[in-house]
Amino acid sequence: MQKLSDLTPEQRLEMGDKLRAMNNEDKKAFIDGLSKEQREELLYDPIIFLRQEQFVPTDTDNNIALLLCGRAWGKSLTNTTPMLTANKGWITMGELEVGDYVYDEKGLPVKILGVYPQPPKEKIYKFTFNDKTTITSCSEHDWMTLNTDEKRVFYDNHYDGSRDYRYDVNWATTGVATKRTTQEIVDTFDDNHAIPSAFPLQFDNDQHHDITPYEFGNTFSGGVIPDEYIYCSIEQRQDFVRGFMDKYGVVQNHNNPKFITEDKDLQHSFAFLLRTLGEQPHCKIKIDKEGNELYTVRWRPCKFIPFTLKYKAKRTFVDKKLPFSNQGRLIMSYEEVPYEPTTCIEVDNDSHLFLAGEGLIPTHNTHTISRMLKWYIEEQGVKDFTIAAPSNNDLVQTIINGESGIIRSYADGDPRTPTYMPHYGVLKYPNGAVGRLVSSESPERARGGNNELIIADELGSFTGDALDFWQQLEYSLRKGVSQAIICTTPRATPLMIDLVKRAKDPNDNVRLITGSTLANADNLTPQMIARAKKTMNTRVGRQEVLGELILTNDKALFTPDLIEKTTVEMVGEFHRSKWVKFAIGLDPNSGTGRKDADEFGIVVAILTESNKAVIVENKTGHHTGDEAMRIVGALFDKYSKICSGKVRVEKNGAGAYVKSMLKRDFPFMPTEEFPSTSKKYSRIMAMAHLYETDIAYFDKDAMLTGLTDEAITWDGSGKSPNHLDAACFALDGLVKTGNYVKKTKFII
């Protein structure tokens, strides 16, 4: 293969197109024919894995490139990894398709949004865990692990024995788990990494059995446990285990139930059943005096007592405060193995975790910016640049250290690899190039600077005065190539609208590049392509598939102009010293705890002395009931330090349940129900009237993107407007005026 650095960008892009078009067999043969140096050059070339439309060359006339991208325009497990799906049973990683359901770390079915065959990987590792299960992945694959120090801190400072913290939503602050790549685990192997076990899997509800699970377990003599006694409710699976263990099980010292069998299939099947119940079985093979193989399964219960017989049950207890060798998988060994094709999947949950392998081991899912930056630094000689993102976390976790981030775009040991310097907020390259890191959370850092290049990610999600923030960055383009590259999903924010309008002006310097999901058809499944084509002519499809910016919805009750007009700085009459009360509006979903359910609406509004209401915080998201209660409690404590307030929840079945949870966790918190006697569209119309008549406002510095996006797009159809409903409940608790209700003829 010719040296890539000797080829033009156009030739390298063409080579990348040919490589993507190969089937797995041809691709493997091509990779096997390369030397180690050639593989490394291919893998880490800055532009060969970009498509033609993703490459942004220098352009002195239109030096701001705005890339509006549909979904999947853009680590992996090997294609032979076993995967348990909710809709197809056991299949392999390479057989997964968009729309399939795998399971997440909380035991819930989670939908696959994307399946991405990966380019050739330099290193593939196989992990062996303490329960003898194995998983093979690339060196860049992400895991959630605890090392020895983190386990000690966790037990000393956070674990009180009353809760199961294995996958707490606040793991970053409680010290529960840290995201690490396969390579990072290998490099620090002596730290004794453990991966917390999953929660019990939520299979179908109670199945009808001719023989009850307990009776069947008590008479089951061997072989593979029938599916109807595995893929059933948690209670039915537990009953099967109790029936089986009452007859065949024993209890060792130290709370260790176990059984011994000569049937290997029974050992394997029973161990899998225990894993679906959140337990951590340990399987061993022993040789008896006659030379026969005996198969044992033992575990320390952390979820339920596996006996009903009193003399066995009294020697067993549920011990939640167990070492992670019993509540998780210890990585016992690793080995580098030959290359085989790998696949990355994207799943529809907030943690991005899914269960992989026969051991049901939680692992992490899924790049234009890092590749383009590398090309500008290494081949265009750029020395001074700025990277901008919505938040500091986006900068560090995604752009710098993410699976497709800047650091990972270089091979291990590559002397050109930059160094992230967090105390200075910069990225420093060995060749002298320096990049400033700025986010919309710290807009003051956008001022000044003397840049040749600006890279901005997800500009549509910038908070605060994003337009001013971007203008300050643009003023800093003062030398060299003077290029700005913006890569973002379309959102109708004032900044995005301004840039699109500039792109349509032939006398301006912005050029618009749209990226369709369909342009990446070669790397997507037929199901996802079919879904994209089916929705591409809808409003959502035009934005999410075709990458169009929908400036407004004619049927929506809010417009971008109205939102811009009613977005205020919290100074003067809006200063916190002028606040007189607050309200937290809750719009609970009907499937609390399920990631495929609607979002749980949580919005905070305040009222000033001048009778102006302002929405100051939006915490709407896919929360479980307990997560939502923690958020509400923290918000109430925060705003109670400033003024008095209350919580308002919609009066319905889900609302009654949430109200009972509030009473349980916060018995003295003022709570009232919102009688939703009008239709949603009428409620939101009344809310919009508050903004049109200068009664209600949005806080300029709050992160309200989800709320404002919903406001300018929701037209009474489609899914429930959880952000808007919660905002409506909060506002109504502050500005319920008689004249207003009579004038609009709406009952709120």
C-alpha cells in the first residue's frame, strides 16, 4: 500500500470509500495483508475514514463551515460476542439490527438506535472474569469499572447497607464506577478492576405454567432449564430457584448456597438463571475419587433467599454489603488476540450501558471533529485554535477523552499525541500547537484569543447568550487559515437561525453543509434506512434524517422571536433579591423507571415583587421515581434558601403516585395537585399568552434548551409535551389571575 501521507486528501477519501464498501471477509483479507506500520497508519489517518461531504478544506472566501447533520452521520465488541435480546433471544453482536432490544444495567429492555460496523482496530483484547465468562473487545471500548481504591472509598464513605448503589445515577460523585477503556484497564491491570453486576432482568410478566415454578424446580432433575421458566417474571424465577434449592441445594459456611451436579448443561443453565436475577454465581469443575467430573454452582445472595425450608433458610441471609467479587465481575486476566471484525451499537438510554456476553456484563456504547482537527494540525500547520462545546463535561468526556475523541485519534505512543492540561484549560501539542477549550458554561473565556481555527461541537445546544458567545469567538479568527468548523444537530435557536440566514446571503462568509442519515447508508442496517426514508418527509424526519434546520412550526404556539423577546438576564427587577416565591411543576410519566417511557417533567419557576414569573430551571428527563424525588428534594432545598415555595403535580394516576412518594420522602414539603381540566393544547395556549403579555419569561443563563425546543415545535400532535406541561404547572402556581383567565376563556 502506498504511504497515505503521500496521497492527496481526495485520493485518501476515495480509498476510504472503497474500504467501507468491502464486505467483512474482503476487509479482513486486506487488513491481514498489511504490515503493522501500515495498519497503524491506516487506522489513525486523519481523513481516510471521513466521507467526501464530511471533509472541510480551507476556504478563504467562506471561512465558516456550518455542518447540519442528521443522526448517525458520523467502539466496539467483536461480531461473535453473544447478545441477549428481548425480541430475538440469543444472537451475536454482528447480527444485531436497529430496532432490536438488548438489556441495560438496570435489567430493562433498551432499544438499539444505531449499529455501526467499525474500521479495522489495531488491538483486540479478551477479558476473562472471575466467573469464567469472557468478552472480546477493541482497545477503545468503554467499561464502567471500580479499582481497589475506588472500592475502598465507596465502602468507607457512601455505603450504608440500606441501598443498592451498583449503578446509582450519581456514580460520578459517589465514587461508584469510572468509565475506562479496554486499554486503560490493561495498562492498570494490577488495580484489580471490577464491573458491577446488572440488576434483575425484566422479562415478561407472570407466565402461565401448568406446573408452578416452585413445583417444577423441586422435581427438575437435569438438562437445560426450559425457556418458560427462565423468561418469566422475577418472582417466578425466584420460585423456581427456591424449589430447586430446597431439594438439591446445601448451605456452606459463610452464607454460601450451592449445589453439585454431574450435568454440565444444568450448571450452565442454572448459572444463567441466577445472573438474570442479579446474583453472581461462581461455577467450578471438580473431580471425585472415581475420576468423574462434578459441576458446582455457588453464590452469596444479594437479592433474595433461595430457600423456603426453614433449616436451610435460617442459615442464609441477603447481604447487600458484599465485596465486589460477589456483586460484580473481577477481571482476572487479559490477552491480546488476532483481529476480527467488530461492531459498535448505540442504545436508547441515559447511561449508554448494555449487557453483553453470556455473563450479562454491563458495557458501554458509542467523529468528524477529531479527524478534521488532526488534519489541520498535522498537515496544514495550524498552531493556535479554540474548541467550543456546550459544557465543560462535553469538552473533557466527549471531545478530548471520548471514544472518538482527539486523544484516541492517535496511536498509543505516537509522539504527536497532544496533552490535556486541565488546570490551564488547554490542549498542548508536541509541535507547539495550542488549543484553548471553552464552553457556553464559561462564556468569559470566549473573549480575546488570536486563533487560526475554531472547532465548535453541538452549537445548537449552547446555553446562555449563545449568539454573543459565538460572535466573540468569531472575532478571534485573526490569522493563518482563519477557519471555523461547526458540527451540530439542527436546532432552531437564535444563533442557529442567524448562521443559516448568513449562509443564504451570497455576500456573507458562512457556507452551509447538510449531512443526511441516508448518506451513511453503507454503514447502517436496512431497518434503519427504511425508517429514515419513511419519516424523511415529516417535520422530525427533515431535521433528524435530512439535517435541515426547521426555523419554526406554523402551528406551534411559541416562535423563536417570542422566546428571544422574553429571555431576560436575572438582574434589576428579576434579581434573586426580588423573588417572593417559587413553584416546582411536575409532569410524571405513566411508565416511571422505563427508559422507553415519556420524560418526567420537572421545571422551576419564580415570581418577582413586580408579579413577573420566570422559568429558571428545567430538570426534565428520563428519571425513575426515586431519581425524580432526589432531584425535586435538591431543587426545593436550593430555592427555599431564597424564598418560600411549593411543588405542583398533575392530578392523575401517575400524579397521585408521585404525590405519595413526595409525602414519604418529604412529609413537610408543601405539595398540591394541578387539576388538569383543560386539554393540553389549551393549557399551553394559555401559557403562551403569559409570554405574549409580558407576564412570563425565560432565564437567559439557565439550560432550557429542551423546553424552548419543545415550545417552538409542539403543535398539539405527537408525544406529550413533558417540558411544557411541567412549566405550565409551575407558572400556574405563581400567576393565577382572574382577569387573565376570563380574558382567555381557558380553565387552567
